[in-house]
Amino acid sequence: MKLTMKNLDNQDAGEIELSDDVFGVAVRPDILARMVNWQLAKRRAGTHKAKGISDIQGTTKKPFKQKGGGRARQGSLRSPQFRGGAVIFGPVVRSHAFGLQKKVRRLALKTALSAKQAEGKLIVLETAHVDEAKTKLLGARLAKFGWESVLIIDGPVVDENFARAARNLPKVDVLPTLSREEMYALVRSPVITEKSTAASEHSQVTFRVPLTATKREVKAAVEGLFKVKVNAVNTIRVMGKVKLFRGKIGQRSDYKKAIVTLAEGEKIDVTTGV
């Protein structure tokens, strides 16, 4: 499908081709509900706690003798039937998070985007860039769209002037495609070996990345963290070896490394950090 691009003055700026596999799927409210419940469950602190029998401070003496008193036998004043006693099967500190398959999460995102596209609420901006960080000027330009609330998603790095200008606009959020925490999770550590040091002379840097990381995600993370231009990313999965450690045989875990080729003139000093 084709969608008309807009500039910040709400004027046509050409057309863009959108994939029907992402923006044209059938809307699934059940999938969206599962995704929302999954996100809300992860937010819960889970710090609820009731005192069990072992958490109650008090005497361990038997309240009264077993027989002859005409009352029900009791063994402890910390029991739940007494005032100030324990709570049986009460809430404990725990995580409410649960698993959700990656394919379900992807389908939920496609469903949300398709629903916005069907309602005419999906707009592709030509660029999210302003010359000066003035909230009043940007607010006047965005008012031409008639938005009550909007989420603007830019590339891996948001234009600084645009982000500062939109910071004080109510119900206007500006986010990169990857958060900084996600970038750090993707680029775990540099790989410093004799081979990688020799490759650095040809504008290549090697990083250790998660097994599930894609080339596109690694490229966006490196460009966002180090403010450089990346030409290509190659990934290699290194299989774990069987090693003998203190007389015991063990298996090293598999890991993946990404060889990042930088554009001409770009450089990353892995010894200084980010």
C-alpha cells in the first residue's frame, strides 16, 4: 500500500510504500489484550507481603493447658485465629511477569499498526528536524495536524533540537526506535583479540551481542551509542566448547559476535567506553 508523507507543516512531501504484511493485517483484539496484560503484569512491583507464622514475634509458650479448661486446645498465640497472629496463604513478594511468545508480540505490534493505519491515525513524517529548539514554534507547526495526543518515533537517534522543543508540549512524546537501555543490552562488550585489533585498522570493530540480536538492531544500537555511521554488520555465532575445569568437564555457552564496518572517517575507541 502507498501512504502520503507529510512535512511538519502538514503539506504533502511525496509517497512511501508500506508493507501489507505489517500495515495491512487483520485487527486482532484478543492479541492486543494479551500484549497489554503482559506489559501491565511486568510493571507490577509485587512488593505485597503478609506475615506468616514464622514472621510473627512472640512467645512460643502454650497459652493454657491442653485439657480441663473447657476451651478449644491451642498451641500458640501466634496462630491466625488470635489478634496479631499470622496470615495463612497471604500474599508474598513475587514477580507477576509471565512469558509471551515472540511471534505473539510481533503480531500484536503489527495489529496495532494496522489498526492505526485503518483508522487514518498513522502519519509518516518526511523528517523530524527543526533548526532551533523553540517549543512555541514547534507547537504551532504540530497544531496544523489537529492532534490531541501523538507519539513520534524517529530513527535510532532523535534530533536534539526536535526533542528539546517537544519536551514541554503536553501529550507529545518523542522516542527513538531503540531506547538507550536496549542499546546497551544489544552491544554488551567489545571483543579485543589480535584478529579484532588488526581489523580495527580497516574501520572494523567487533562486539559481543545477544544470540537473538539481528544485524539491523546492532547497526541501530552502534549508531545510537557511538554517534557514528555504520556501513555493514556481519554476525558470527560461536559454538561453545567442552572444557576441563578443575577436573570436571563443562560446556561453554554459545555466543554471538558482530563485526561492525564503519563508514570512511568514522572511528570508535573501545577503551574509553560510551
